[in-house]
Amino acid sequence: MAILEFEKPLYEIEEKIKELKKISESSGMDVSDQVELFEKQALEYKNELYSNLTPAQRLQIARHSERPTFLDYVKLMTTDFIELHGDREGTDDRAIIGGVAKMGDQNVMIIGTQKGKSTKENLIYNFGMPQPQGYRKALRLFYHANKFNMPIVTLIDTPGAYPGIKAEETAQGTAIAVNLREMAKLGVPIIAVITGEGCSGGALGLAVADKVLMLEHSYYTVISPEGCASILWRDASKAGVAAEALKITSEDLLGLEIIDGIVKEPLGGAHNDYEMIGKNLQEAILKSINELKGTAPDKLKEERYNKFRRMGVFCQ
Amino acid sequence: MTVKDWFKQRKEMQIARRTQETPVDDSIGKLWVKCYSCDAQLLRKDVEENLEVCPKCGYHFRINARTRIHQLFDEGSFQELFGNITTADPLEFTDTEAYKKRIVQAKAKTNMNEAVVSGVGKIEGHEVAAAVMDFEFMGGSMGSVVGEKVTLAMEEALKRKIPMIAITASGGARMQESILSLMQMAKTSCAVAKLNEAGLLYITVLTEPTFGGVTASFATLGDIIIAEQDARIGFAGRRVIEQTIRQNLPADFQTANYLMKFGQIDMISSRADLKSTIAKLISLHTK
């Protein structure tokens, strides 16, 4: 497993414990008391380390190369997933994947941004950065879900919509804008979850939802801390400072009433225990769906409108 | 000054000129201005009388919200609304300077409250609700106040059952309000959904420059989208794209003509024709 810089001391302690055990096995010396003590200390240290992470450190967990991806979550949380491809206008963007599936007893439309875990995969999925055609595919699937009265679940993990020539030629801005507007018109429950990176309009384009959840170590922001640092501080190395200032953690956003809930991650981040994060997330999504399922379409729309209508802080 | 110093100074000036970004200095009060497009030396008064368009080459200078309102609305018909809504600093944001201080400076520089003016007015007799953005105020960036005032203008259109006009000029989201500014994209776009469902005409005029979060929300959601001549419009900025793809971009990239070529806008209008075009469109959509 890839070890992050700030996790190294912990990793060293764990290595020492392993070494101690090996020595005791080969020499027949009983060191179980010491091992137990070290393990207790390691756990304490671990708890302390992960409950006091800086935003910049959590950013690294959110971007961890082994963090579960959309397709992992589909496997962990649903059965009978059938992918529905293409925007019907010439493209099947691989950075956004969607399809129908069963979650518990519930039929859902599940759509999300897909990242790769290796360079090869990332080239296929374009590092989770959708083209306009990805948003248009998502929109087609939103309409489909609306027609067949299926709740929509979106899972978001993207560094942003792709900035490229083709993307500009085919109207990246318009594609996102249309999704924001059309999501407001849907009469089925929408649950959006930021699972890793929730960067800018590229994330929001799938997140005009009745319930917006975040995984504990994910982040959600108007601009990446690196981008913000290079514009406002004129120095990309100030990303850590920008990450603090931008208030991007799940707790910050819950406090600002931008999101509706936080899904707890296994100690050290989602990549440490796929089963557990899959179970926690599925529970949270099904709970939200059940809360919204009985609501009439018009009421659902009205409440969704009011939810976003209230956002913003100003003097009057 | 020695001759050596003189040469050194001249060289430094030349370098500075080359490395500066496109200087767009529309400050009033100067007698002469230089056209950025054709380099002609122009009398400030001549440019003003020509709707802030270069009389020699037709280049459209950027204009602020007040000038726009003066040019577009029937004389004395525009009534500003929601001017009492002003900027807070909910995140107590400080980069190289405090957000609060930046706001004070922007207010002093522009004599405006924020980067948008909302209100109702008449265009050749047609009553409309309008939101007019101002690039001079912190690059026309959209924070909570801009989002709120644009939404309120749309709600005013809903209440009065009149068309809505949005005139955009923005570098994108107001980073100092972080996630709150991102949510303004959702808020304004949801308000457009309401205009759609009520069957009200919504016209957007994209002016130099319109980018980022404004492009990716209410700006490109018009039933009719007009780009003003010489405007540059896009989602990602030119520099970001160049850094990502590591290629040079075409010269006409993200210009109004470029957007027209790729089917993203309904038309390009000169400043002189804008008022009559909007009036005609409204009357063609009125029973």
C-alpha cells in the first residue's frame, strides 16, 4: 500500500512491531508483553494522527491512488449493475459512467466520475475529468431515471471538468450549466456523494441533489487549493495555506450547511477497508432514499429549490 | 543619468511591456485613449460618443454596468433593486490581502456595491427585469451577493411576468467565498429552471469577458444567447488550457466568432445594434 509522507512514523512503528514478532518467533523469546504495549501505543498514535489531520493531509487521503473508485463502489454497494453507455450524439465519455442497478431492494440510477488507479487506467478515464459529452450522457440518464421513477445516486470524485480545446469547442460551460438547471426540474430523489475530490463546476454538474453527502476525508471546493494558491498567492506551493483558507473539509461544509451529512471512513481513509466504506456508504444512501421516497415530485422539486436558494452569506 | 543607465532603463521598459498581460485600462477622465486593437490614438470624448467603440476599427471597449445600463435602457426607466445587499466575509478569508480589504478597495475604485446591478427597466418600451454585471468590481467574480442579486432579478421577472435579461462580464467564481460561491452557480441555474417552467423569455448577453462559473451557470442558459462583438467567452481560461495540453491555442480561441462557429450562441451583436435586437426579440416572443 502506498504510504503518505505524514504516515511514515506510524509505518515505522508498525514495521518495528513486525520485526519484534519475527525475532521472538526465531529465538523463542517471549516478548508478547512488549508487543502488546507497542501495539497499544501504535493504535493510540494512529487515532491521534488521523483525528488531527490538516486539510492538506486530508487532501492527500482524498487523492490516494488506492482510494475506491466509482466502479469499486458499484461493486461494493449494488447488484445487477448494467452500464448504459453514450450521449447519443457521437461520444461515450469514460470519465463519467452510469447505469441501472439494485441497491438493497431499491432500483437506482447510479452515475459517477471514474478515476483510474494506474496510469493506464487513468488514460482511459482521463483522470476523472469529464468532457462536455460526459455531462450530456449523465443528463440523458437523469431523464431516463425521471421517466421510470428511479432515485438517482451520483458519486463524485473529480479534479474538475477537463480544460481542453475540444471541451471548449463543444461547450463545457453550457453542458454543466444545463445539468444544474435540469437537475432542478427532476421529480425523483437525487442523492449526491462526494467520495474523493469535489472540484468546482465539474463536481457540481452532478450534485444539484436533495441530499448531498461527503465521505469523511473527501473535499469539496470552488477551485483546487493548488489553483487558488497560484492565482491569489501567485505561488502554487502555498496550496496548504489555501486548503485551510478555502474551508474544504467535510466538517467545514457541514458547518456551513452546504452538505447534509458525513459518512465515516475507516481509520486512515477509505482505502484501508473497502468492505467497511462500502457498507457505511450504502447505509447512508439507502437511509436518504427512504426519507425522500414518499415525497410528491412537486414537493421534492420545491424543497430542492429552496435548499439551494438559501445558500450564500451576505449583509442586508 | 549616465548613458548606460538610460539604455538599461529603456531595456527594462521594453521587457515590462512585453511581459505585461493585455492592458485593458478603461479608466475615465483621460483625454486620449489608445485602441487596443488598431493602436489608434483616440479622443476620449469621441469614444464615449460612439458607445465606447473605437471609431476607427470598431473595437468594443469593456464597459462598466452603469454605462451599459445607460446605453441599453430607455432614458430614466431603469430602477435599481436589491442594492441594499452587500458583501459579507463568511470565511474570514485572507490571501496576500484580507478579503474585507479587497472589497473596500473595489468599492472605492468602482463606486459600486458589488459586481452586479439588478433592477427593472424598459427597452424600447418593453418592461424587463435585468442583472448587469460589472467586470471592474473584483473581475466581475460571482460570490454570494452576485448570486443572490441575479436570482432576485429572476424572481422579480417571475413576479411581474416579464422577460429577464442577464448581461454577463465575469472572470468566474469569487474564490474568497469558496464553496459558497460555487453554490451560486446552482442557485442561479435553479432560478432559470423556474423561468423556463413559467414560460418567460430569458435572454443572456455575454460580454467581454465571460468565464468560469458564470459561463457554467446562468450565462449560457438563455433561451437566446447573444454575444457582444469582441467578447471572449469560455469555461476554462486560456492559460489553464495551455498548461494542461501544452500546445498553443488558435488565435481566435474563445472569441465570439469562435463560439458562433461552434454553434454555442445564437448571434453576435454590435453594441450599436444590441438595444434594438433585444427589443425585436422580445416583441417576436410576445403574443
